[in-house]
Amino acid sequence: MKNDGDPFYEFYDLIRKTRENQFGLISGGQMRNFVYGYQLGAVAFLCTIAPFRPDIANQFYNLLVQKRYDDAWQMAFRYEEQWLRVAIEVDWLGAIKSALLLHGLYSNNRPSPPMPEGTPESVEKVRQVLERTFGTIIRAAL
């Protein structure tokens, strides 16, 4: 379920109504939204950072399990806010594919048609946000 658009409260209502029924709701939204959803009973989410930095996604989730919500918020602001700002600006899917390429996890950053290929400028913006936000040193040549 996508939880970062309207009707936002229906997401939380569904969690509340189903948590005792062995029903699993996976949130496909942002870390900051999952901080709320976890406290209401959501058990998993699709992190925007996990494809290229699963360590951060796991650390964030562990903070929630430990009920360290303030620390989880800080992670969302430190990582996700910076990443999303650039990823949305340059093209969401293209940014993720470029991050995978730059981390050496995938051989190219070409999306499937009809999506256009990323430009060298957009890849450079992704590189910069990865280095600035995540401390990733990118040595891969394009």
C-alpha cells in the first residue's frame, strides 16, 4: 500500500483495523511515514534507500523495534530527505538505477522503455547526493 499520498489516514486506519487479524500491510512509502505506521502495527516497508544501502534501512528498522523513535526520525531527516529531494528532481526511477550503477550493483542505469535514459548531468547529481548524504565514495567510471 502506498502511504505517501491521499488518503493518508486510510493507511493508518487499515493498520489499526487489521493488526490483530494476522494481516500484513507493507508500506511502500517514506521512512518518516513508517515511523508512524510502525507504532500503529505496520510490520514492514519498502525503503527508498534499501536498494543501494540496505544497512541504513536495517538500522532504521532496528531503531523502531527498540522504540527509539527520535533516533529513527533523525535517520529519516539525515538520509531520506536529502536523497528524495535529488531523486525526485532528476527522475525517481532513473535516480535509483543510477545509484545502483554508481555503487557497482548493476551494470547500467537504463530504464525500460518508454522511460528516457538519464543524462550525464542527472547521474552527476545522483553521485553528488550519494557522496554528500551517505558518505559514499564513488569510484566507478561511467
